[in-house]
Amino acid sequence: MLLQRFLQDRRGAVAPMFALAIVPIFGLVGMAVDYSRANSVKASLQAALDATSLAMAKAAPTLTQTQLQTQTTAYFQALFIRPEAKNIVVTPTYTTSGGSQLNIVATSSVDTAFMRVMGYSSLSVGSTSTVKWGNTRLRVSLVLDNTGSMADDNKMSALKTATNSLLSQLRAAVTTNGDVYVSIIPFVKDVNVGSVNHSASWIDWTSWDAANGSCSSWSYNDKTSCINAGRTWTPDNHNTWNGCVVDRGRSTGPSTGNYDTNVVAPGTSNSTKFAAEQYGSCPQAVMPLNYNWSSMTTLVNNMTPSGNTNQAIGLAHGWMSLVGGGPYPTPPAMDPNYKYNQVVILLTDGLNTQNRWSQTQSPIDARQQMTCDNAKAAGITLYMVQVNTGGDPTSTLLRNCASDASKFFLVTASSGISAVFNQIGTNLSQLRIAK
């Protein structure tokens, strides 16, 4: 009876009003359902698009636009399996302005189920993914311990394997020559700056001339005794030098200097120069910044362990190789369209034992800490790797020298060197997706 009275009631015209209202209500509910389906498709499309961008980034520089279009579309369609998505169009664009990058746009449509009643038969779904490859350029110095203790526990062999693998990672991060530069600094007590530089103005020959030569009397075999005896001392020809140098000069008082801890370019003063020494355990010659990957591999494979440990001289040369000076050419100017990361990776297996002035660890450590502080203040990123297979104490010096705690690595077995270098290489060459 209530229903009959409701239908006969003419006062509010409720039934016509309800009928008119049901259409937009139905449409709004349907709209929510259709948009939910479209958003689900969009999420799947974005995931497939990001994966496609990463996969195609390395190949893009070597492909024509037609090849890039074909391969990108095929890869995307293999990943994006949503049959409700119609009219799929994938458009890749590779550019090198301001750093190499691959941009991929994908568009599609999803048929509506409910919004048709409102005049919308489909919804557009699309997204974009950009992989920037090379907008950050790397300049990396590998400072590698070549001292005698590296012969133990297969450490030198493991270092060669790990270094060559790291070089392969860095090379793989390159799309254009110059994206990544690498220098290699083998160090012991001394560093070998190359005997071919025997005529360079930045070498201090004072000590070398005094230790390498001949006296006019065979009775004397050193300069001091020869001169004191009134004889004539004749230094050897500098072309017989083996290329080794010791730490640069330092100040002993309040005056400025400390050239062993900074990268001030050599000048006319001998304290600013690289002092030559005919060190019997001279390592392989350094390699300044370059991208000759085969030559780097050859150098690494020729490294042999010998001599005492002076991490400080290796670090100082690694830093200088990034900025230039003395045996290190000035690097190419930094392109303002790129960001640059300047990195030193130092690996050593022992504590400091000898430098130019001392065979006691603490004063050598103090010089090295000064170099660490100066390099970090100059914006150099420092990775420190301690290979400790002999139960030595963890190096507080290396831990403090690293740019932060995540950049200090303690390795207790030779086999662990590769894993650490792989982790560092991955961090340095990682792609970045920019949406």
C-alpha cells in the first residue's frame, strides 16, 4: 500500500527526478571503474617502458633511427602484455646534447565499459622514460699497491684480475670517448713517473746526481768523499735514470710548502719538484688520464710486487693525475653541459713503512692524513681499500681518509678484492632513470 501511495503521489514528482538522476550517478560510478582499469594499464606500461629504456640505452648510440625504432618496439612489446591496451605506439629518441640520453614515449588507449554512456568510448594511456647516460663524466685514478707483500696470499694476481674487471666496467659506461678517463698509479716507497721524462724541468736531480756517478779517483764511490778528497765527481747521464721519484718537498717550519701533500704545480724551487731516485724496486711507470683501455690492461698485467710501502706518495700522485702538473698533463677542460666526478681509488695491503724522510709509520701516516684532508677539501672522492690477509689492525688512517664510511672497504681474503672493485665500479657507472 505504501508503494501504491508513493506512485500516486503528485506532490514531489519523485519518480521522474530519480530517473533523471540515475544516469549521471551510473556514469560517475562507471567512470571510477574505467579510470581504475586505465591506471592499472598505465602502471604496467611504465614498468615495461623503464625496463626497455635501460635495456636499449647501451645499444642506442650504435643504431640508426630505424633500427632503434624496430628494436625498442620489439623489446617493449615483449614486456608489455596487457591485451586491453589498444593502438600502442612506441617512439624512441636518442640525443647527445648535454650528455647522451635515450627518451622513449609510449602511448595507447583503453576501451571504456561504462563511460560510453557519457560519450567517451576510450581513455588515452601513455608515459615516458628517459635514461641519461653520460650526463655525469668520470675521472678516476687507480692507486695500486705494488709492494713486496703483495706477493703473498695471491694478492697481486687477485688485484690484476679485479682491476681489469673494473676497467671493463668503466669502459662499458662509455658512449663517447672522454666520458670516462682513467689514470693508473702503481706505488711502492716511490712512484715511477717514466724514465722518458729525464729531460723534464720538473725533476730535482740534486740527490740523484750525488748518489749516481763516478769519481776521478777510483778510491771514492760517493760524491761527498770524492769532493772532500779534492777529486772531481761526475754524475751519470740522466738517461740512465729508472724513472723513480720520492715524495716532493715539505716545510719544516711555519713557512708554507708541504708539496708532498698538495697538487701545487712544480716551480723553479727544488722543493716543488719531483726528486729523482734510482730506487732498486721501482714499479711500473704511471699512466696519466687516458681512455686507451688496452694500454691500461697491459700496464696492470705487467705489475710485479717489490719494495716498501708509502701510501702517501701514491695518493698524492693519484690526486695530481686528476688535475695535472709535473708528469701529468692538464686534463681536458670540463664541459659545462656535464657533471664531473673526480675519484681516487687506493688499494693497499699493508701499513706505511718508509717514505723520503722516515721508516717509522706514524710520521708517514701524518703526511698522508694531510693529503687526504686536502684532497677531500678540493672535492675529490676518495675510496680506500685495505687488503688485510695477515691480521693487521684495521687502518684508522684509511678509514678516516675515505670520503665517508661507505667508501672504506676492509678485505680479509684476496678473493674479496674483485667483489669490492665490482661494487665500486657499479656505483661509478650506474645508470639513472629520470622520469
